[in-house]
Amino acid sequence: ETTKPVEPAQPTAGMQALRSARFLQIRNEAVNYPDGIKSPNPALNQNSKSKGRQYDKEFLLQFQEVFKEKPSIDWDLKLKETVGDSTDSARPQSAR
Amino acid sequence: TNGSAEESTATTATTNDSEIKTVFDDPDNFNVKHPLMHTWTLWFTKPPSGKGDNWNELLKEVISFDSVEEFWGIYNNITPTSDLALKSDYHLFKKGVRPEWEDSQNKHGGKWAFQFKDKKAINIDALWLHVMLAAIGENLEDEEDNEVMGVVVNVRRGFYRIGLWTRTVGKALPGEAGKGRTFEQGKEVLLKIGRRFKAALQLKENENVEFSGHTDSAHAGSTRAKAKFVA
């Protein structure tokens, strides 16, 4: 266990941005997304009772390659304690 | 305290509210994020070790989130379903609901489910992702339906199964007199949700998702309870 990589001590810029960013008010704020980025399907949020927090798959999938930050600096440890180490658990267990 | 009040004034003064920067503008320095309708909690069921561990110790809460950005940070840094050991499950549930039949909010409920028996013929990672996106993007139910509790993927020897848990089986719940739907209305809501679930799973018209109540499954002593509805 001595070869474990050292965890970064500070959260990354992306982690900090996620933490300090405020929630958009989808129904009241017009966002100009950069060229090539589709806005959420307006039809989903037209209902006057809607809180404006419905998103179509095509809109959501655009984030996949854009935001890849780990949720926290201790994420690898947390993952190991919950989901486990995929490198051992994924191996089929020997029946011996 | 005084200190934090001053600090927040200072922050307001230096932030230009009209300048909206999304993660698409600058992934390291965005100032707005996209809120989800609900806060969701991801759970994981570890495969049993074979040493008589009880199920409660195998069910682990991983993380809760309430924005689109945070969802992708998690998804991009967690073991894909296709790499999980047999007998693992991921559960994505609304915060405050344990993904168990015994939870008071699930005990009158049921689930839509589909088993993918040819594990090699499908891309389970894409299917599970699309079902999660349909859940967090609120495409599975209408706002007033109040049925969807969460979604689940089971990794088993002979199949993958994806399920969608609902709060009711179509009947009004005890203590909800007056607010309840008639059984016909309740059934229509569940069937609509089932059809949207089927669409999210990209199933063919002749591949049916099946609905069963949790207590039916519990009493049958098996997860293969008789289907009440199909869509």
C-alpha cells in the first residue's frame, strides 16, 4: 500500500466552481449557450405550473464530455468504501 | 457572524450577476449550474461475500446530488455497470427513500421492470445511463403524478434487469382519502409511466415491461411475481 498516489490536498477549480455556482432559474433567465450547444427543449417547461427543471436526454448528454470532475477530493476513498475496488470486485470469484 | 456578513457583501460586489457563465463556457470557472427538480441519492448493493452478511450491510449510500453538472461528475468517475461483479445493484432514488420494500414510502408500491437476458447483445451502460437521465430530467412522470421513487439496475448471472419503482400500485393509499385517484385513474398513470420507461429503455414494441406490486413479490418469495400490468 506504499505506492498509493497521494490525494491532491486542494479541490480542483472545477470542484470549486461546482460548489460556488448558483442554480439557474431556467424559466426566468435566458442563457446564451455557446455555438453548437442546444438549449433544453422548451416544450418540456411550458406548463405554467412547471418549475422549469425538466431536461431532455439530448440536452443532458451534452455535459458528458464537458464536466468530468470528481465530486470531492476524497472521492476515490469514498468509492472504495461503498462501491468497492472495481479492479478486485469485477474479477469473477474463484469457486475454490 | 460579522465576518461572514462582510464576506458575502464583498462577494456580491465583485460578482456581476448579469454575466452568466455555464460549464460550457468555462468548466473550471462557471458560476451557474442546472438544478434538478429533486435531490437524488445513488446507492450500491455489494455482492454478498458468502459469509452470511446481512443485506442491510451490503446496501451502501454513495452520494446525493441536485444538479446536472454534479450528476456527470459522479457518472464520469464511478464504476460502469458492465464492470460490476454479479449480484451488484445500483439504485438511484429520490433523497429520503431507501431502495427497499420495507421503506414506509415503498411498502404500498410496485415496480416496472425489464430483464435483458442476452447480456452480450445490449449496451447496459448506455441503457442504465438513459434511464437515469429520464429520471433526473423528469421525463418519466408528469409533475403531479408523484409516483416515481427511483430506478435500479441488477447485475445477475443470467441477465441484467432495469426497474422503476413507483409509490403505489394504482390504489389510493391509506390516509390519502380525497386526494386519491380512482383505481382506473391510478392505473392510467402507471401505464403512462410504464410506456415512458419502455421508451427510455429503447425496447421494441413486442418487448414488454412488466409491473408488479412489491408485496406480491415478497409473498411469492421470488422476484418473479405475476405481472399485474404490461406496457
